[in-house]
Amino acid sequence: MAERAGVSVRSLRYYEEQGLLTSTRTPGGQRRYDEADVDRVRYLRRLYAAGLSSRSIVDILPCAQSPSEETADVAWVRMTEEREKLDERIAELIRTRDSLDELIAANRRHHRDAAHGIDAASA
């Protein structure tokens, strides 16, 4: 199952721990999954890859399992909230990158000035 779904066995266990996936057990305790679970795990991977938390996925998953107007509304609200959080993180990353660019430019000026014998204090 893990190989077919493109995840590790540990990921499958994590999904179960989070209540996102269920399995049956053989008498020996080995986990068994339905064929539909492969698609479910692939969908979970897409949600995680999109940056959603387990908590958000728990809210969104019922829409995929049994779509209705109510579950679609919950999923839409949750995904919109996650999108807004992502926009905030992107904006913060851009600010961080801009600050780093300023430091890089200042460092280049310092090294260029030092190479030309210019004292930064007198410049």
C-alpha cells in the first residue's frame, strides 16, 4: 500500500494516528487497506503538499468522502483560511529575502571598498 500510494509506512501510521486513515488488521496484526485507501492517501499527500495541517485536513476530508453543500462550505472556508495563511508566509519570506538582499549588497560594498583601500568610516 505504501509503495502504491507513494508514501512511507511511517506516513501511513501517522495518517492513522491523526484519524485520517483506517485499516483492518490480520490475525497477526498486519494492517490491511482497501484499494480506495490508495486514492485517499494520494489525496492526503496533495493536501499536505499544499501546506495544510492535519487539523485542517480533518476538517476538509469529509467533503471528499461524502460531498454535500455543508461539507463543501466547511472545506471551502478551511481551504480559504489556509490560503490566507500561505499568503502571509509568502509575504514574510519576501520580506526576509529583501533583508538578505540588503545585507548581501552591503557586504559587497564593504568588500569592494576594502579592496580599493577605502575606509568605510571616511566614506
